[in-house]
Amino acid sequence: MNGDGSDGNTVWAGHPAWSEYIFLWFFAIIFSARMLFSLRMGQWDAAMIFAAGGILFVAAAVYQRQSTRYRITREAVYRTKGILGKVEYRIPLEEIDSIAVERGVL
């Protein structure tokens, strides 16, 4: 298996949902609000620090999503993490007893 989903046996392949990284989005929103408050108060240096923090949290969410990939085949479920040094986790389908699907607000 080459890990890119082109083996002809892949049923589904994709990235995690953006809502998987809600804690990163939460901190990015907090930092953005602090940045706007600092701008309103005329504290330009603090605003730049909060802007940089918000950008870092958004970049972390994008990186985490892009570096994680799920793939379902007829034999197993695969989770691949990493961009340069990839690590693949495999769960055979016969080991899966049940599946629960939850739909949240996001």
C-alpha cells in the first residue's frame, strides 16, 4: 500500500473536519479579539503581538488538518500523520465492533 489512496482498494479518503481543531480556532478568535481591543486602545505593539499569536493558531490548525489523512479500505481504516516523516496507524475492520456518528453544531 502506497498511502496515497491510489491502490484501487480505497473506499474513502479525506482529511479531518475543521471542527476537529476547535480549540485552536477558539484561541485564534480570542487573540483576534484582543488584537482589535488593543487597536481600539491605541496599543499598536500589543496589537501586533496578538495578531501574530492569532496567525500562529490559524497556521497550526491548517497544518494539523493538512498533515492528517484518513483512508478506509475494504480491509482496514488508516490514519496517516505527518508531511515529511509520515506515521501510519492501521485498524483492521474485524477489530471494529461498532461505530457511533455524532453531529455537532459545527
